[in-house]
Amino acid sequence: MLDFFEEYPLYLLAGIGELFALAWTIGLLVWARRVRRATNSPEG
């Protein structure tokens, strides 16, 4: 049980890191598309 509680946070952080990286990549692609389409009226 002690090993589980010691290693669990690492797995949790790794999972959150992967989800964050995936969401950031998708957000960056969507943002790039918006900037390319609406170059006349850029949104902050």
C-alpha cells in the first residue's frame, strides 16, 4: 500500500501532463486557423 501511495501522484501528474499537452496542441492549431482566416480583425 505504501508503494501505491508513493507512486500514484507520479502517474496522476503524467496523465494530467499528457492531457494538458494534447489540449494545448489542439488549442494552438485552432488559434492558428483563426488568425489565418481573420487577419483583418485579429482577436486578442
